[in-house]
Amino acid sequence: MHYLPNVLFALLLLTTVLLFVKQAGKIRRNILLGRELDRSDQPKLRLKTMFMVALGQSKMVKRPVAGLLHIVVYVGFVIINIEVIEILIDGLFSTHRVLSFLGGLYDFLIGSFEILAISVLAACVIFLLRRNVLKIKRFWNREMTSWPRTDANIILTIEILLMSAFLIMNASDSILQSRLVEHYSVAGAFPISSMIAPLLSDWSTDGLIFLERFCWWFHIIGIFAFINYLPMSKHFHIILAFPNVYYSNLEHLGRLSNIKEVSNEVKLMMDPSATPPPADATPPTFGAKDIADLSWKSIMDGYTCTECGRCSSVCPANQTGKLLSPRKIMMDVRDRAEEVGNNIDKHGKDHNDGKTLVHDYITAEELWACTTCNACTDACPVNNDPLAVIVELRRYLVMEKSEAPKELNNVFTNIENNGAPWQFPMADRLNWAKEQE
């Protein structure tokens, strides 16, 4: 029985790791449903961009209040969880503050963790107030249905509970240390929890041991639960932000990719003597109809979306009342990828549910509202590219389905007949110059 807690802890740790690996593997599978895309160029610039944007949060601070609060939560939560190393060792081997041999450095670390913990707690409370009391507009757009709002509140609440458990655990631990209770070796500095300790000073030793152990288990089980909640939440961006930024588009914003088959046709038109490429038995398709037609990077963008709404808040179409919301585009890509992945798990990889990304998730009205200004891409704190998805879906509508708006069809006809988008014959193109003579 003496080793029962250690065995339970080891089983809990193993279950946590296996579940996370399984869920992460499904997300990886879903991302790789997309088309191939080579993003292996300029590795030094990509690393620099990743450190600046993903690690350095350089785009977050463009909105100082939210940026500062986010940095506090991000840095605080990551650094505090360094203590998880000690918790894992203590849980597996029944030790107590096993890293206390670090002496003064250990006191400094625990003290720093406490200051960060209270900062994270305060920032999360402010975030909850911003979302649910102040009701900032970008958190209440039409795509922010009950689940996205609940998801954000769940994560913030979990972080508040974890930080509270950490501080209460330290407060009860410090009292037990002062009473020289067996197993509670004197170690650590407690600048914040020492202010909580007086509230517990009248508790019995047995009561404090129970409280300390309860908070210890609550803290570590909460972390394990948080880890396995991440793949089901928008907060998986905590992990995916780094590869997503590394593989982001380094070209100038607004530069569209060419379609190889179309480029080849244009080259043959310009140079009839050129050797045509070998015929392909499978006719090419243009644009994207569903998830498998997008690049793997666009699907990764969907999974990395933080749902912060910065893209939609700077989108001129969205701000003038159009149906388009770049955030919804990213959320739709992720949701469709999840649906396709679930169908594969249930029915096999060749299953067709009769749905497509365009029309069933994203309407033509949304796509044609986009001005391709790239404000959304520029604003995204994790370098997502909603425009890449929009352009590919538009290409499908135009080149595969001939479903362009009437105004665009008129332009296409004029270009085909007159060599220009205007409805004037080529012979009259220079008439304007005669008036200058």
C-alpha cells in the first residue's frame, strides 16, 4: 500500500502521454490530408521569424493591453510549469521538493514562480471580464457561437484554478515546514503564499497535510487534463504556433501563386515552338473544393487559429457589414478537417459524406466579399493566411464551376475578346491619345 500513490501517479502519467500522442497523431493526419507544399527554403529567416513571432510575441504587442496580458499568461504559465519536472519526480518516487538541493537558486525559482502565478491569475481574471462583462465586439461575432466562447472561458478558468491550487499548496506547505513536520523539508521562498498562510495558521497539522496533498494532486491532475484538452481546443496553438510560423509564407503579401498547368499553356501561346509538356492521363483540377485540395499549410493554419478575431477586426469587408470573416474561414477549415478525419476513422479513407468546404461551410458570398487586401494575414499573431484559402476556393468556383459573379464574367469576356477588361475594341484603345494632340 505504501507504493500505491506512486503506481497511481505513474499510470496517470502514462495515460496522459498516450492520450495526447493519439490525439496529436490524428491532428497530424488531418493536416497531411492537404496537398504538398514546399516550405523548406530560407531556414535561417524562418527560424528568425519563428523566434520573433511565436516566441517573442512581436505581433501580439501591436495591441498593447491584450498583448501585455497575453505575454504574462504565456510566460508565466510556461515558466511555472518548469516545476512540473519536480512534481513528476516527487510523484514517482515519493520525495518532497527534490530540487531543494539547489539552495538559494531554488528559493529564487519558487519565489519567482509565485509572483508569476499571481500575475497569471490576475491576467486571466481580466481576460474573463473583457470577454464576458465588457463583451468586446470581436469576441461576439456571429462565428463565435456558444462553444468557441465556452472554450475560451474553460481555459481561463482552468488556469485560474491551477494557479490558485499552486499558491494554496505552497501556503500549507510553508506552515508544515515551519512546524518541522516529517517529510516536509524546509525549502523554498514564498512571497505570495506567505500572505495566504495566516488564513490557514489555525488548521491542524493533519488538516494542512490533507490540504497540501489535495492541492498537489489537483494541480498535477489539472495539468494532465489541460494537456489532453489542448488538442480539442483552439489553445492547441500553444504548440502549433511554432511550426506554423516557421512554415509561414515569406513572400510579399499579396503575391499569388501561379498554377503550373495554366502557366504552361500561356508559355505555349507566347512561344508556339516550345515543346509541350507530356500529356497527363489525369486532367488537372484548379483551385480547392474541399480540404484535400488545400495545402497542408492552410489546414495547419486552421488548427493554429487562436480565434482572437484580430483578422476580422481589420477586414474592410467585415467592418462594412459584409458576410466575410477571415476568422470564420480559418475555423471552417479546421472544423471541416476534423469532420473528414472523423469520417476516415469511422468509415475509411475513401468515404464521401457528400459535403464540401465550399458551399457547405463557406459560401460564395463570403468569398467574393474579400478585397484581397491582406489585412487579415498581416494582423494574425501566428502568421495564418486566410487569403490563401479564399483564393483557392475562388479559383475552384471560377475555373471548375464557372460560378463567378456577373460583373467578373463581363470582365473575363472583355479580356478574351478585347484584350482588356473594358468593353472597347482593340482598334479604339488609343483614341484617348488623339484628344491630346
